[in-house]
Amino acid sequence: MSLIFYSAVHISNEFLAKRGKRARNHDDRQMLLKNLGAGQAADTYLQLYKLSRRARYECARFDPRELAKYEHLATVELPAQLK
């Protein structure tokens, strides 16, 4: 799950960089996305962030179908939301 989330981080960073912005941390990244009119992408980013924290700090487990769904969210839906 962390790998999926960090895919979203890099995709979001590319979007921000093209607009001359740089996030200092995860909260800042989400706020910048919102402020730049990408509210749906900000919500997606927050969802993936929370899932990643659950996996990392609570040892949450995800079945392969869930992971596939979240990977699609991070690598297909998020980039589409940022166009």
C-alpha cells in the first residue's frame, strides 16, 4: 500500500511542479492540490494517504483485489483528475 501511495505522491508532485509549486509535506501537498482547483485529486490523495498510514503503522492487511483497486485509483484515476 505504501508503494501505491508514493506513486500518488510522485504524480501529484509532477502536477505541482508544472505549476511552479512544491509541497513541504503530505498535508501541504493535499492543500496545494485543493487550492489549485484539483479538489477531487486532493480527496483521492487523502484517501490513499490514510490507507498507507493504516498499512504502515497499524499493519493493516489488504487483499489483492483491494490493492488492485487502489493501484488503479493512484495510477489511472488520480492522473485523470489532474488533467
